[in-house]
Amino acid sequence: MQGSLETINRRNTIIGIIVAIFVMFVVRLAFLQLFNDKYKDFADSNAFYKKTIYPARGLVYDRHGNLMVYNKPSYDVLITVRDVQPFDTLDFCQTVGITKEGFVKQLAAIKNRRVNPGYSSYTPQVFLSQLSSETYGMLQEKMFRFKGFSVRSRPLRAYMEPVAAHALGYVAEVNNRDIEADKYYVPGDYSGRSGIEKTYETYLRGEKGIQVLLRDAHGRIKGRYEQGKRDIKAEPGKDLTLSIDLALQAYAEQLMVNKRGAIVAIEPATGEILTYVSAPTYDPGLLVGRSRAANYKTLESSPHKIFLNRPIQSNYPP
């Protein structure tokens, strides 16, 4: 009798364990079904690498159709850490114009997931940005020595004449406030910071494109997804024609060399601004490229208040 009870208890225990396992399995299955989209999105984010294609910013012309602002190619150096092989660090630094300490600091920042949460040693990361065409040419000649490094092209502002700086404004890298205010931007993007570039930012900037690339479990790029059928083409920004007369602008600025003041010439019949001068002025090309930060600091600290937009920020007797 006692043996029969033990057998029954043992059987009940086994059945209980089986039922518990079955219940756990059902609960887990239901959980996966309910949150399937979340896991699918997570899997997709690891399977695909969405490469941003930057559009050409809109061109700027004067009233006669003369080109004032255009785009020239700039180059970003990318690093795929997993593919890097021993190389002459000093040679690399001298070629791209950085110090060895700067190289070490930048590499550490790339690997820091708090600073760069999207880091993968198998995925290209931006190491340096805005290399000039000259530096790019020198680097290309030596690229075979630097395994794991690559270069991508990106449009950068350029100016036909070093005039109209205060009217045109300049473009600079976005900050956290810009990113929070407009979801178009991500860290490393550029936007108009003053003048025409800022006022017509959404008109000039265009729309970014996306190239969808496949990557394996390690994050290595394996090629384009569906031969590019899911890619989105970048749309260039719209061109802008100003009322300014480029030749007259250059002449007016020449009149104000070594002087302080402003000249604004207006067409009486239409109210169009033909010339807009704030003196002293600066070459807008100084705020483009890798020397931008140093040039900006020099201009900003000038006792001549070069960034003061005198036609609208100063008072003058009639």
C-alpha cells in the first residue's frame, strides 16, 4: 500500500514538472508573439547598415546669374578597426595633418561606446572629416599602406569671390539643440548658422539619401541589399538667386577696406538690396574646412568685431 502511494506521488510530481515546463513554454511563446515586432526591429537593425548619402547643397547666384556659392568635394577618412594592420602611425599623421596624440585620442573616442554608441569594429567609423582635395590626393597615394582606412566624399561650401560674408552667412556642424529641434539632423551634420545660409536652410539643404547595406553577425559589410532596390536617392538642395549684384558688392567692399561702417545699396523701384557690406569683413572661405575652428576663434577674438553685422546691429546717423 505504501509502495503504491509512493508511486502515485512520484507520478504526480513528474506530471507537475511536465505541466510547469509546458506552461513556461506557452508563456514564453506568447511573450515572443506579443513582442515580435520589437525583436524583428532589433534583428533588422543588426542585419542592415544604413549608409547616409549626403545631398549637394543648393547653389547661390547673384541677380545676373553669376555663381556666388557652390559645392566642392570634401573627404572624410573612415576606419574599420577590425581590418587595421600594423602601419607607420607617424607617416599617417603627417599625411593627414594631425599629431600622434590626436590620433590616439580620436581612436579612443571612436571605441568609447558612451560617446559612439553605434560602434562596431567591423563597421566603418568616421576618423577625420573635411580633408582638402590636396590632403586627399596625398593620402590616396599612400592608402595601400594603411589597411582598414578608407575615404568617402562629401560636398563642402566654396565661394567664387571672397565677398558678402555677412549677407551669405556660413555653415557649421550642428549641436545638440539643433538635433533636438529638427530630426533631420544627426551628429556630424552641417546647417546654416547665419545670413542667407541660415534663413534658407530648409530650402538649401536638400534631402539625405540612404544606401541599405547587408552586414553579417560581426557587423562586417557584405554588400548592397537587394541590389539597391531599397536605397533612397539623395535630393539636392534648391538653388537660390539673390538680388545682390556680385560686381557691385566687390566694388563696395573695396571702398570699405581698412574702414568701419556699412554700405547698403537699394534699388528704389523695387526695394531690392543690390549691395550689403559690413566692414571690416572677412573671407567666407575661412569658415570652411578643417581650419574652420581655428579661423573662427581668431575672427571672433578680433578687437575689430568682425562678426558684428553692422547694417542691422549698429546705429548710424542719417
